Amino acid sequence: MTGPILALRAAVLSHVAGDAALAGLMGGQVRLYDEPPRASAPVYAVFGEASAEDWSTSEGQGHSHRLSLIVWGKAGAAAGALQAAERLATLLHEAPLVLTGHRLVLIRVVRLAATRDAGTGQARVEVTLTALTEVA
């Protein structure tokens, strides 16, 4: 069985992968990665911090999740990263994700936060999601 965090990440990636609007904002294809790609120009996103805590009931095992997606934009141009982050938020808020080995109860976007990386000047937008899942 796939663990709850990996199942949620795979479902998020599968859900957003075919979105033409998001692909357009990311240079022609949806670019959501596990790790920052080497020598890849923004705009792209990476999976950030993730946690899953026990949310079991007497009727079954479940997890309460907190998951972040980090969208990186070009130095001096936050608009592209913000637009991509907002599209991700639109796609994922209360989305009907299909998870392997788990069932999604709900998923919500709870925070968007924009900053600038002090070293590179690149825009950085964090999309924070919360979710509840049950073991299928």
C-alpha cells in the first residue's frame, strides 16, 4: 500500500498535469517536481513540506495532512509565480482527487504566501493545502 503522503502527492500531480492554463503559465508544460530541477528556468513548482498525522476513528484509519507546493518565479518578476500559484490553488481547492490506497475526504487551500529569495531574487510563492484522507 502507498503511504498517505505519497498517495496525496501523486494525486495532486495527476490532477494538475493536464491543465493547459497551468502549462501555459509554466512555459508550455506543467512543471511540478519532487526536487528543484538543475538549470531549469522558472516558472516551476516543487513539492514542499508535507506532514500526515493520525486522524483515525473507531470506523477506520485516516490522516490529517498539511502539504505545500512552492512555485518559483523569475527574479524581479513575481507575477508569473503568483499566477501559477493561483492556478494551482484554483485546481486543488476542494478537488475530487483520486488516491491509490486511500480515499480523499476533503482538500482545501488554506494559504498563499509570496516572498523573494534573498540570494537569487527569485519570487517564491507557497501554496499550503490541508487534506483529510482515509485508508481505503
